[in-house]
Amino acid sequence: METVTVTRRGQTTIPSKLRKKYGIEDGTVLEIEDTGKGLLLKKARSSLDLIGTGRRSQKEVFDLLDKMRQEDER
């Protein structure tokens, strides 16, 4: 288990080996979720995640695209 320190400005550093493992680079957008037991960080989905996967149904793809469009309108 890794530990990190939160600065007074609320910032923290994700350890290098975890950034590499999960493809988190400069500019990567992360989502944060309150699970009730703690905080969960995960990469936000983008249209690039859908390209060539063939594992998602057409409805799932359209639902994800609609969600991304709504987020862009905010």
C-alpha cells in the first residue's frame, strides 16, 4: 500500500509506478468518487477509450458520448 501527503492547497502526488501502471500522464483527467468508505480516483473516460474496443454495445457507446457532451456543456 502506498501513502501520499496532501498539501495545504489540497494537492497530492500519485506515485510514479502507479502513474505508469495506469497510464496517467500530464493533463490526464481523473474522476473522484466518494464511496462512503473513502475516495476513489479513476481516469475519466474519453472517446479514445472507445476506439477499436468492440466490447461495448452501441447503446453503451451512445450513452457514454451523451454523458461526455453533457460534461462539455457545463
